[in-house]
Amino acid sequence: MNDNPKDINERLEKLKRAYVNNLGAMIEEVESSAGAVRIDPLSGQRFEALDALIQIAHKLAGSGGIFGFAEISDAAERAETACEAMLETPSMDLWQSIEGHLDKLRSAVNDARAGA
């Protein structure tokens, strides 16, 4: 490969812009899954929605770190961990904790999108 650093940096910036542009769709997925759990966080119906929430939070935790958005990564990781705990031992206190992590995730995504 004869890629020069300028070309590589330009490609990385293009990928980062595409990532930021896709954050809106990703947070919509978070909202959709969280909304399904909010209906009744302690019901048996929450499992599928929590699993979907875990999956998107996991993606955001990893991708946020890759693209230099530590706040996104941290909030998503905390939400993922709390959702996993909610699957094991459901409680309203734990759901409130998840909501707090999701608020931080929304804020971090909004900050990233505003800075793009």
C-alpha cells in the first residue's frame, strides 16, 4: 500500500462524518426499544426490547470509542450493563438507572451531532 497519511486522515474523517450522520438513526433505535420497555418495565414482554436495547448500546459503546466520542461510548456501555442486569433482576430502580444512562447517551449524541 502506498497510502500517504493525508489520504488516510481524509478517509478517517469521511468515516467519522458518516458515523455522526448515522447517529440520529441509531438514537431512534434506542428510543424505539426503550419505548417498548417503558410500557411495562417489569412485564415479561420487556425481554425482546431489552435485548434490542443491549445490542444497539453495545454498538454505540464500541463505535463511539473508535471515532473518539468517549461520552457516547461511556453512556452506552453503562446503559448496556444496566440493561443486562435488568434482564437478570428486573426492578423499577434499575429501570430508572437505565433511563438516566439513556438521557446521558442522548445528550452525548446531540453534542456529537452539533459539533459535526
